[in-house]
Amino acid sequence: MGKMRTQSVRWRAAAVLASVLLVGGVAACGNSDTGGGGGTKDDGKITMGFSQVGAESGWRTANTISIKEAATAAGIELKFDDAQQKQENQIKAIRNYIQQKVDVIAFSPVVESGWDTVLKEAKDAGIPVILTDRSVDSADKSLYKTFLGSDFVKEGKLAGEWLVEQKKTASGPVNIVELQGSTGAAPANDRKKGFAEAIAANPNLKVIASQTGDFTRAGGKQVMEQFLKANKQIDVLFAHNDDMGLGALEAITAAGKVPGKDITIITIDAVKDGMQALADGKFNFIAECSPLLGPQLMDLAKKVKAGETVPARIETEETTFTTEQAKEALPNRKY
């Protein structure tokens, strides 16, 4: 009887020990899965969640390729989402990235407003956010680490300043039509502002019609057709991107006018198709907006993951092109 009691005690002790070891093992696995920045497994590899606006233009396609290739080259695991031009899709993607506990979130905002709530969720989760290409109008600048992209106001000013110089001898009104980018988007708002500020130097320069073409060729063609029907005299077209300008070319040609001669055409971006139109004399001037942000973005991701301080605003280097300059640049153009 005593021997049986001793065996029973030993069995119970072994069971308790096994239970303790099992619980300890589960806890250890849990810790290894959630350790490291952003809550992911701390194996030294950075995971980035990136939400792209969409694929509305040649510029955006080049931008997406740059980001994907740079992530691979930098050894960063990229979780990519196409928002298809909808803010609700981007907010959903960002929340998914928060749940997945990525190390860094980056996105190019569809519009400027309405981001505070989801950005605060990312901040509370300890996940740094980088804005690329487009900024947001949040008053709380602590909601994101940095904004990497172009100075859209400057691009609009460069376009307007070139036009002011070209039309400085004009003695009468110069009628301008404007193809705006997507309503509420930072580049649309800022390019419009910069252009308006620049042409104010010459009271003869008047914007007689301004409407969104949603940054697409189809939109540019459709709205330009409306402009041509509604306005007898159009001297200048200012398009917020090359794709809308390229769409407008079709409408201008169909109306029996010669693009680049009967109507001076100014655009922004300098993608290959736009540069070809400029080299061919169909466009007259392009202010560059480089889409090749991938390498800079991956460098920033590594720095913010490591806790380094980065500048709140990082501007991309860009230039402008005339017809002759486009001819020189085209053979080596990457996008």
C-alpha cells in the first residue's frame, strides 16, 4: 500500500512538472513571435506595408515598379496593396497592416484629408508611418515620421513662370484651360495653387475653365472635348500630369487644331510618353515629377525602424524640360 502511494505521488509530481514545462514552452513561443519592432518576429528583416493610390497613369506604374524593385534590393519584405483610387480601401489596408504588426507602414494618400484616426491607430501600435509622393493635412505632425516626395506647389510655379516668360509680349488676353488632377489630392491642390500664383504676374493670363480629369488619359480627353466646345478661343492648356495632356491631344487634333502650335501645352511629370510628345513639338513644356522614390523610401524605412531621427520633409530632385531638352534626355529615360 505504501509503495502504491509513493508511485502515485511521483506520478502527480511528474504531471505537474510536465504542465509547467508546457505552459512555459507556449509562453516562450508567444514571446518569440511578437518580439521586435512593430510586434513582428525579430529576425532582423523589416516588413513594410505599402498602400498605393492605384494605377491611374504611367507615372504611378513607374512609381510602383520602383518601390517593388527597391524593396527586393534592400531585403525588405513588402506587403503591397492597390487602393484603386479609393480612400476607404487605403484605410482598410493600413488597418490590416496594423493587425499584421508590420515594422513600417508607407502610403501615398489618395486625398489629403481624413487620415487622423487611422494614423493614430498606427502610432498607438508603435508602427512608424512614412508618407510618399503625397502628403496629408493632419495638424498633428507626430502621426507620421516623414514625407518623401515632390514640391507640387513648386511644380505648378515652374509651369506658370515658363508661361509668363513665353507670353510677356502678349498685348491681349491669353485664355488658359486647366485639367486638374483628382479632386482633393495634394498634387491637384498644390499644382493649381502654384500655377495661379505664378501667372498672377501677368494680368493678361486668365484661366477661363478648370476641371478635374482624374489624372487619366480618358479623363483628359473627355474634359478637353468639353472645353473646346464651350470656348471659342483657347490659347493654352495646363494639365496637372502628362497622361491628361496626352488624352487632350486626341481631342485637340479631332477639333482640327494643331497641338503645340494652335494651343500651347504645359504638363507635369515627364514620363516617357509625355517626353516623346514634347520632343515631337506637341507639348511645349514639362515640369518633372520623378516617380523613382523606391530607394529613398527603403533607406528611410531602415532608419525609422532603427529609431533614427529623419527630416520631417524630404524633397526629390527634379528639373524642367523644353522640346530640345526632351530630345536629349529621351534615349536614357528610365520611365
